Amino acid sequence: MENHIFAITPPFFNLDFFSIDRLSYIDNHFITESVPKFPFMVELLSRRVQKVLGKPHPNAMPALSMLAKQGFKTNGLVDILDGGPCMEVDAKKYTNRKIFY
């Protein structure tokens, strides 16, 4: 499971995963410009990637658990960079006094 993230990004980017991840902290507009505007066929990805697509990496489980305790839920979408689950929360439930720690 460790290396599945490296199989998702090559069709969309001419950079390795770590370079893309580093750049996304500076400016992530290139991601929306590089990925398809419409859903793509999962069947085009390798079987190895298909098996883990949308599943969190074991190293991400503590963060996923912390976010779940704060009310975040997986939304069925997949992160284009690492293939893990995307999460969301109803922001209306929170005021600026509530801090996510």
C-alpha cells in the first residue's frame, strides 16, 4: 500500500509526488489546471491502485480519527495527489470561537 500514491499522479503531472505536494503548499492552482475537469475512469488505473483508492494510508489514520472526532466525514471523493479519502464538515455548525485542536 505504501507506494500506491506514486501511481496516481503521473498521468496528470510531470513531477514526482513529493515535488507536487511541496508545490501545492505554495500555490495549488496548478492542480486544478492539470487534472481532468470531469471524473476519470478508475479502470484505467492499475489494479494495485484501484484496491487502495479512497482508503487512508495507515500513517494518516491519526489525522483522520482527529478530524472525525471534530465532525468531519468522508464524502466519497478521492484526493488527486495521494488517492486517500477527502473529508468535509458542515462549517455552519462551528463559530469562530470553536477551534479544531
